[in-house]
Amino acid sequence: MTKILDGMRVVEGSAFVAVPLAGMQLAQMGAEVIRFDRIEGGLDSERWPLAPSGRSLFWAGLNKGKKSIAVDMRSTEGQELVTRIVTAPGPDAGMFLTNLRVRGWMDYETLSQYRRDLIMVTLMGDRHGRPQVDYTVNPALGIPDMTGPEDHDAPVASALPAWDLIAGNMVVSALLAAERHRLRHGNGQEVEFALKDVAAATMGHLGMIGDAVLNEAQRGKAGNALYGAYGQDFVCACGQRVMAIGLTARQWAGLVKVTETGAQMDALAQRTGRDLGDEGVRWEMRHEITAILAPWFAARRVEEFAKEFDKRGITWSIFRSIKSAVQDDPDLSAENPMFSMLDQPGLGRFPVPGCPAQFSDHARTKPAPAPELGQHTEEILGDVVRLSDTEIAQLFDNGVVQSPRYAARSAA
Amino acid sequence: MTKILDGMRVVEGSAFVAVPLAGMQLAQMGAEVIRFDRIEGGLDSERWPLAPSGRSLFWAGLNKGKKSIAVDMRSTEGQELVTRIVTAPGPDAGMFLTNLRVRGWMDYETLSQYRRDLIMVTLMGDRHGRPQVDYTVNPALGIPDMTGPEDHDAPVASALPAWDLIAGNMVVSALLAAERHRLRHGNGQEVEFALKDVAAATMGHLGMIGDAVLNEAQRGKAGNALYGAYGQDFVCACGQRVMAIGLTARQWAGLVKVTETGAQMDALAQRTGRDLGDEGVRWEMRHEITAILAPWFAARRVEEFAKEFDKRGITWSIFRSIKSAVQDDPDLSAENPMFSMLDQPGLGRFPVPGCPAQFSDHARTKPAPAPELGQHTEEILGDVVRLSDTEIAQLFDNGVVQSPRYAARSAA
């Protein structure tokens, strides 16, 4: 079965979320992705969450379908091997992703001496080269300040490292854009960007920077309300909490109709002289609107209205914990063709996602599990670096590279 | 000045965040992006935040650098025009992004009859085709359940529509991957994916689904702590709140050293028999660690330690509101070459971001402002659909298309 990026080879020297995610997504679209790591494993090899065995579910999730080579990069020989892997010939190779930013032997200037058309994408913390992570960028730009209940004083950071995830996806597009250019014009190039710039640009794109500069009022916390129109969470008679949306005129009309609150909404509009057909008015009057809708939800169990809401095309959902979502929502199970139940060696059996995008000319394939550290060391030294068996054996014996098979043989 | 995607033409029929963001990012990388809208404007034309003039900063932010055509798509003539724009010839054209999911004249089966190698990327709500938005997907999968202070009962949704932003970036990569395939094999294709699947896959990639299935303990709220290692917010003597990170061994050692808390950390390790060198132990003992570090921060103003922290490479930041970030942080101003001060007609003057990625063979260019609705109607009908001036004039007179220039002339 073919995949959309079949034939492409990408090398990755990385840790944590963004760059590993980029490489993993390329692998799930069919690229051969080689991740190199230190002999002892990358900085992220033990990152939480862990499986009951103590092994990292995080690492397994972000490195699915890659090939792994373990190299001692403190040695000149190890540095030379990585250089040869990154700059190996092939029209669909010569692409390198990293967030390690090692100066000298691993920078673009040096590597591109071995392959003139090298494409290298480097993700930094901030544009000054200072260390920054999602957990520091996000507070610095003010998202936690806008997040949380209206009466809560302190900033609230989300449990999701959104900027890392966005930056990782941008690494993919930057690489594909640079490769498209190379296909047409022959030249490779260096692509650099910073996590903090990704966040700043994205907030600018959403209008948040213009808002902060031009408007006197500061955007405050708004609990779980949908910003700028209507959308609110409600607790139902069964204790479940739902989110119901009235962003577009159609969604708003649907919500009012299905809850039979039209007369009350009209009365509210008349009393205040404001037009609830205007999304901004719905936002400004969200508390009054919620006061009308809340009793309707409080008087009903979710099961009493769920089918009707779906039938009428209402945009809504139930708040869940991830545990209850995994138990109750078929979209998070192998019923969803994006997921497959996989036995991941040393971790366990659970639903593992493949690529969300469905390309019509390429059937969905099962996601491949993550490699063991160094699992493909021999294969890569042979097929990519084109070393002989004797040369490979020497590298193992000198401790320049490692693999699970060699480690087991040495221990025996 | 050249850009990385010069020559590519993409057509966009969209609203809200994800697909407009995708088109805008392609435009900032050099593609010609044509967004078509209804004569009265898209569903997102008045989305908040608004400028003091009442015009949408959101719309302006997500449509920078695009060309705009306004068409009456209820009419057969309008549908035919959009079809001809989407399927216009050219080796670097025939690419269509949408989240409108109109059946019949605008589906892949119909459009590809006019251009066999059409690439069409469609973003849906969920995989069943039901309406879902970031504000409903996110609660359904449990991120708000894990977000918020430890003692807070209710779910807390972030102010950032992260899934929309991630999905928008995936639209870009899916398009570039499909175009890469078309360049090599000649065939176009349909690419479909769902916002909810993007979220579910991403949470799976982070190990969250494996964690929920395999581990008995449910991941709970942890305030602003960095999950799985050490990282915490602290209030300083000046009242400012900072985030300080001890994720890697190096970050942790740096944090302990600069705060001179080594002896206390050693005593804690000895008392509990636990190894703080293990990131998971730092996570489990975060409250004890925070109790040691908090007095250090509480006794100091940020200005007393900021330079020292930077000099020693500590990973940290100050919590800000977006207003204070815009005022105080040069990374959010035109001092950062990614930003330019732009006068946006009808909105005002503020720092506007370009593409975060810096391609070494392409100089940064100023971001272009968003178009007026229908600003390029005449140009697109002439250059892309190849209509004569007489044909174009007729379309205007029959109300099939609109432009600000024509509207002004009619009003005069």
C-alpha cells in the first residue's frame, strides 16, 4: 500500500514535542524518518506519561514509525556518522529537522558542505536563541491571563502544550515548502524559527495583538464561554456538563428553538433594546442569555435531549474526563478507522492513532509502533551510510553506536 | 523579492479559524490565495475581536495577503464562476481548501470533472460530518478536565482555540503533501479530515490515550505546574508571577544552583529516600520542591534575578497580560523582524506578524494586509476565469458578483 510521501527520507535530531511530532507526522504520511539519539537515549526518553511498566508513553507516541539509531556524538566518529546520515545522497533525501541547535559540526554551514542542497529546519526557543518551552512562552504572551473563571484572579495555563503542537505542524509545512522549492530550483536552504515567534504570530493572526493595541478594554477571563459570540457550558439534571454553541446565526436560532426559549429571548431583546441577532451583542449579554437557558438544561438529563440536538444539527458536546472519553466515545476507539488497537512492546495494548488526513488515493494503514532505541542502527549504517559489515562491527565494538541486538549479545 | 511558494495558486472557500489560517499561511509563504465569499461576506466577517471602528480584527488577521472575490453562490452563474476559479488551468493551480462542505456543485466528484488533477482539502467537524467546533471538541476529549487549579472542581477551557490552529496547520501540510505527489505522479486527490480527529490523534501522540487506558490513576488538574517533571509558577516580592522550569537534568540543576537551594533539596531527598534527579520524582514531589523554592522567589523582585537567570541560561518567563506583553516585550513589536507596523484600512495601526519561518534564500517581506471583501473580483474574473470586460460588466450588473469599486460606483 502506498502513502502520500513514499520515498522521502528525513533525518531528525530532536527531543520533546514539536520536532518529534513533525517527524512522526511525516513518517505516518509515508516518509522514512531516521531519528538519531545518544547511546543513553534522548532528553525525552523518560518523559511522562509512563506505562505501568515505567516506559514512556510520550516517547512511544511521538516516535511512531521512525527508524532509530543510537550514536555516541561526543566522539568524532559518531559526529561523522550523523553527518553522513544527514547528508546521504538521494533526490528525496538531504532533509534534516532539529531542535538541538548544536553549533559547529551540526550547524547548516558545516553540514551543507557535504550536501549542497541540504534542507535543514531548526526550531529554537525564542528568536534570540534563549531556551524557551511551551510552559514559558504561553504565560509570557498572556493566554493564561485570559483563561479561567471570571472571578478567578490568577492566570491558568492549559494542560495542552498547544504552541509546541502548532510549531511541530509548522515544521512539517516549512520542510515541505522548502522541498517543493528544491524540486523546482535545485537549491536547499536553512529554515529557522522560534517557538515564541510561532505563538506571537498566531496570536496576531487571531486579532489578539490588534485588540490589545487598539482597544482600551483588556480581554478578560470568561470561564468556558465562547469568546465574541454565544457558547456556554451548562450543568444538566444528571450532573453532566454540556457545551452548547450559538456562534453563527443558524446555530443561535437552532439553540433557541430546541430549548423553546424564543419568547424569553425576544423579551430580553425588547427590554434592553439590543439585537441578539448580532454575535457581539450575544457575547456582551452572555450572562443574561445564560440565565434564560440554564434552567432548561438544569431540568433535563443529557439523554433526554441528546438525540434531538443531534437530529437538529445543534453544535454541542459533553464535557468528559479523558478516561470517560476513552470509555464512552467511539471516536477514540478502533471503531474510528484512524485508530488501531496496537500491542506496543513494553507498554501495553491501547488505541493508537494514525494520520488524521484521509488521502483518497491512499488507503489508511495501521500506525507503526515506535522503535526501540537503536533498533535500526545496523540497517541505517548499511543502507544509508553504506558501510561494510566489518566497518559496522568495529563501530559497535568501539562503542560509537549501539543497538538492542548488540547490547543483548554483549550481555550474553 | 521571491518567496518560497511563489507561483502556487490556491482557492479557499472557508470561514472561521482553521482553513482561513491555512490559506493565510500559504499566502505569507508566497502562494496566490483566492478566497471567495458570499456577496454579504463570510460567516466570520464580523468575528471578534473588533477594532474601535467595529470592523473585525479577527478577519483581517486570518485573511492577510489573500485576494478576495464576492460571488452570489445561490445563482447558477455564481456556482459556475467558483467552479471555474477552483478548476482554472495551470500546473501550479487546481488546489482548493474548504470547510464549507457544500454537497453537489462544490464537492470533489463534481469539481474534479472540470479538472481531473484537482487537489481538494476538506476539514469537517467530526468524522461523521456532524458540526463540531474547537469549543465542543475540546471539552469532549478532556483537556478542560485536566486544566485549572488542583482544588478547582469544574473543567476549565483555554482561551486559545488550539485544535483549530493545529488543524489549520495540518491543512497546509496535507495540501503540500498532495501537491508533491501530484508533481511526481500526475494525479490529484481529495483529502478529508475532521477537527475532532486532529484533537484525538494529537492527544494520542502525546501519550494521553495510552495513559487513560493503561493506568488506573486519572490525570488530574495540576494548576500551572509543568506536567511530568518540575516547572512551577511563583509570585515574587514585586507581585509579578514567574514560571521557572526544571524539566531536563540541566534545567533542574541550574534552577537549584541559582536559587541556592541545593542543601535543602538534598535534605528533602534524604528524608524521603527519593532521587530528585529522576524527572518523575520531581513531578510527584512538586509540592515539597515548591515549598523550598517559593520563599526564594517571594523574597525577591523579578529585576533582582532576571539578568542572572538569563546569564545562566535558566528557562523561565514572566506571566503577563497580552496588553502588558504588547507594551513591554520587544518580541511582540516591530523590533522583531517578524512583525511590521501596518496601517490596516478601517482598523488602525499595530504590529502585524509575517511568517514565523525564516527561509535563508528568501528575505523576510512585510506582511500584506487583508483585502476588502470583493477587492479582487474584477482581477480574478479577468486573469483567472479569463472573461472579457463585457462579460465581467454583465456579471456585476446582474448582481452575480460584487466589489467595493462597483458598489461605490453604483451608489454614486
